[in-house]
Amino acid sequence: FRQGMVNISPIGRACSRDERNEYEVFDLKHNIRKDFVEALKREFSDYGLKYSIGGQISFDVFPIGWDKTYCLRHLEGEGFNTIHFFGDKTFEGGNDFEIYEHPEVTGHAVKNPLETEAILKSLFSL
């Protein structure tokens, strides 16, 4: 239901938690989503689309410029000195990469909520 984006899940969005976990292991071993994205990039190279792998079972397709950095335009002029972003898919091709690498953002690659919490406690001396 997101406007301007299509989410594609080779296993299907209605899979169970067990199926999701099993698919993630299978996908990491066989590069299903990665190969799917590469095929789409080749086939539709002139459509102005961006592809990013996120989560366990899917990848997103959206117009170039509509990645997670899109939100930054709404923060311009708000007086923020630092913008922190926490993400687990910060590698190139991951759905956090563009905002994680953005020059106006301090990016933090994390594996889980506990890592996020530890960094926040350090940043805010808690």
C-alpha cells in the first residue's frame, strides 16, 4: 500500500514466521533476491528505477531518488546539527545504503535492537 513503491517477495508476503526464517537462509545461500534484482536491472535499465533488498523475504522497486534519503528533504531548514540513522541493510544494494552513506547523515550499521540501544546509550551518555 506504499505509494510510489512496489515490494516484491519471491516467497510471498503471507508466509509464516517459520517459512520466512527458512526462506532467509535459502536466499542467503542461493542469492534468489540478489539475482532477481540483477535481472530486473538489466531488463528494465531505462525505466529510472532503483532496487533495494530489505528484510528477510523481499526487495523494493521505486523511482530513483525515492529511497530512504527522500525524508531528508523534509528536515531541511529545521536546524538539526546531526541526523543519526540506524540500519541493518547498510551494504550496497541494501535498503539502508543510500541514507547510511549520505553526507548529511551519521550512519550506524547495526545487527539488532540491542546494538542500537548500546549506541544510543553511548551517544547520550546514559
